[in-house]
Amino acid sequence: MDRRELLKMIALLTGGAMIGGDMLLTGCSADKEKINSLFSSQDQEFLDLVADTMLPDTAKSPGAKAAKVGSFMTVIVADCYPEKDQKVFLEGMAKLNAASEKMHGTAFIKATDPQRLALIHALDKEAKDYQANKESPTHYFTMMKQLAFFGYFTSEIGATQAMRYVSAPGRFEGSVPYKKGDKSWA
């Protein structure tokens, strides 16, 4: 699967075009100074936890935190997002934490797993309603969700343990038998 196909799938899954997708197709420059000016190590931990709430450890594969998706998210936001989207994303981190305080009386990072999951479900519904009204800019949670899925399924852990992966397939097989519960292909 190439990057274009993956971007289309993420857009379909999250209900909107992937923010920064055009930059991902042309490439981004890794600027560590810029990343460090926008995000702290606590921000990366926070984003790891947000992504891990969406994509937790399972019996068959590690979750988003093990794949270091939070670090991936900070790189993409700093290097590939335009300033206005960076601002939406950064403000969104604070809004997500405030929503946790309002819903559960505790910061997101201190909330229990069921509390975090309930908040993620509520924010996902809010983001879908927001997108349905075609408001601009894109909802911050949509950005986080897109980056979490993109980062996880393009990581070594996501591609090889959560999905099936063949590094150099030998031939095209258009009709491969599928058994219920099989992993999808990377």
C-alpha cells in the first residue's frame, strides 16, 4: 500500500481530508528545534496517551504508545502543518484536557482508562457533528485521530503486528482466502 492509498483510507475513516496530507506526499523536513519549541516531553506523553486510548494494547499487538505515536504526531504537526492548523492542534490539546476536567473532574492523563475512553467517544461524536456542519478550521480531535491512525499503521508495530505485512510480495493475488478474524494487509 502506498502513501496515497493510506491517506485516502484515513480520510474515509475519519470523515475528512487528512490535514497536512499534501505535505506528506511531497515530504517534510525534520526540524528538531521547531518541534521542541512547539511541544514539550509532557506533550508527547499526553499525545501518546490520547493515541493509546484510541489504539490500545491487545493480546495480538502493542498499542499506539509502544509505537511512539505521540512523537510522530509532534513531528508531523511541527513540520507538515501550516501555522493555522498547528494553532488548532495545540489549542486542541488544552481543550481535550479541559473536556476531561469538565466530564470527569480530573486531567486526561490522570483519568482512568474507562474515563478516557468515554471522553474520546464524546469528542469523536463532537468532531463528526462539527464536520457535518462544514465548519472551518478542522476540528482538533479529527486532526489527532488522523495522526494517531496514520502514525500507528505506518509504524513497524502497526504494520507488522497489528496487520499482515509482506515486505516484497512475489506476485499479485487478486483473490486471497479470508477467514473471519484475519488481520488486514499492510
